Amino acid sequence: MMDADLTSVGTLGLLAVLVGREIMRMTRESEIHQNIRELHQWHAKTDQDGVPVWYMRHGFEEAIVRLADNIEKQTELLRILHEDHRDLRAEFRHGVTIGREDAG
């Protein structure tokens, strides 16, 4: 009688473990499927031109590169202008003005 009770307890325990594992597997699969559905929804979003927002247009990439190049050029020009301005202020402080140097 005791062996039968242990066997039924063991069987019920094993059944509980198997059912628990199956519930966990189904829950994980459900979460994975939900994540996949969300990825598909995000991936399907498009801009006003119908281009998926996940993709960067080649023209946009080129525009960014050109913009970066122009910023570098403008920064260099600004540096040169700043140096010229600094030199002119120094000359002005020392009394050197345009036209006076040639008359000297």
C-alpha cells in the first residue's frame, strides 16, 4: 500500500513538473511570437514617400556626407576669418591703419 502511495505521489509530481514545463514553454513561445509580431509591425512602418523607416535612402546618406564636408569647410573659413579679425584688431591697437603703411 505504501509503495502504491509513493508511486502515485511520484507520478503526480512528475505530471506536475511536465505540465509546468509545458506551460512555461507555451508562455515563452507566446512572448517570442508577440516580439516577432511587434518587429514586423515596426518594420512595416513607412515614411510619407512609402519608404520603410528602417532603411536610410542613399540620397540622404550622400546629403549627410556633403553637409559634413561643408561644415568642415565653413569651420576652416571661420577660423581664417577669426585670425584675420584678430590680426586687424592688433594692428588697430598699435596705430596701424589701412593706407598709413603705404604713406610711411
